[in-house]
Amino acid sequence: MCRYCETEWLFNLLACPWCDNEDHRSLAFLQIEDTPGYALHVCEQCRGYLKVVDEKNGGFCQMPAVEITTIYLDILARQQGYYNDAANI
Ligand SMILES: [Zn+2]
């Protein structure tokens, strides 16, 4: 979902939206134990990350508030050396 216009579209779950990497060996999901329903998808090829809200597992995605309520995911990703250009805006 676009954080600005809330447009939704389908995207391959096993691909990086930043570099189009589809090699599953360099893609990972980081689940946060204390917050089921929220995760990070990371790419070892470009070191990009994407915050993921899984509403089927307790995540709640209401824009734009979700950007603030999930800022801990941005901090965690950056601490581990991943980057997301959208988070720099
Ligand atoms: Zn990538």
C-alpha cells in the first residue's frame, strides 16, 4: 500500500520491491516476537527493508497512523543495517 495515496496492489511476496531481487536465499522475514502481525521483510542484496502489517495475525493498518505506530520497526531495521528510502522522507 502506498503510504501517501493508500493505493493497494498485489506484489510478489518473495521479491524485493527496491531491487527486484527474487532469490529467496537473500530475502528474509524478521518477525517481532512481542508484536505479532508486524514484521520486516529484508533483502540482503540491496539491504532494503519493507515494513509489513499482517491483518490476519493481529496487525492493524490504518494510514497514516501506522507509520508512527510501527516506527520501532524502522529503528530495528536501521540498527541491523537495513535501509528504506521511503523512511527518509
Ligand atoms: Zn533488494
